[in-house]
Amino acid sequence: SVPAVRKTTNRKTLGVHRPMTWADIGLGVAGYVIYFVVLLCATVVIVQLIPGYNATQAQDLGVTGLFGAERLIGFLVFAIVVPLVEEFIMRGFLYGKLRQARMPMWPAAVIVSVLFGLAHGQWNVGVDTFILSMVACYLREVTGTIWPGVVIHMVKNAVAYVLLFVVMIPR
């Protein structure tokens, strides 16, 4: 019998083999615009097809208000740390390993995106994060890195953070 060849996980598999570039930032911003437009269109369709779907339900972050220094710490966590960690795990490790195992791009992207949506625990947030993940997976495929997805995720979380904790739109 032939022994199984174990594929190593390296920086390229994880999509972190090079530093972020200005092109990654530009692609991330463009990806954010695409994500947002697709999210708006999908929300309009889903609201029409599924009565009772609450597109405006706020994501439960476990925090209701932040003031003073807590705001800065909260921003750093929600807009910087969380996107880096989630992108590294989902589009870095999981997507990278599925592609390394020769799974075609679209099935790998759908699997990662469904898991990412389910991990967020609410239907409306799941739809939102599924779309974000599909765009991030596509950009991961095109660039070979997670950096454009990190930018999309940081912009999305930063906008949400400012609306929820600075402007304080009621939830």
C-alpha cells in the first residue's frame, strides 16, 4: 500500500504569504461596494419571498453600549481584531485547505460561506455574512491572499460599529 501524502499548511495555503498591498486595499473597497449592492438586492428579494423575515434585526454582539475608552477598545476588537481572526480562519485556513485538497473554487466558496453565515447565528446576519464571504472567497481566489477580504470585513465592521456605538442608531 502507498502511504498517504500529508499536505502541509504553509503561509501560501493560508493566504498570508505576502504583506497587504495598495491593490489589495483597492480590491477590498471595490469588493465592499459589490457586497453591499448584492446584499441590498438579496434583501429585497428575500423580504418579498419570505414573510416575517426581519432584515433589520440587529446582530447580538453581547454589548449594548460602550462609552469613553471602551469605545476605542470596542472599535479595535470589532473592526480590526475580529475581521483579521475570522478571515484567517475562514478564507485563510478553511478555504485554503479546501482548495489545496483540489475542491473547485465555487463549491469551496459556498461551503466556507454557509459555515460563516451559520456561525453568526441569526438568519439576517447569516445572509449578510454569506454574501460578504462569497465576495471575499472570490477575491481570495483571484489574488491568492486573504487581504482584500480582510479590508472588506474591516470596512463592514467599522461602518456597523460607528452606526451602533457612535451614532447609536437604536436597535
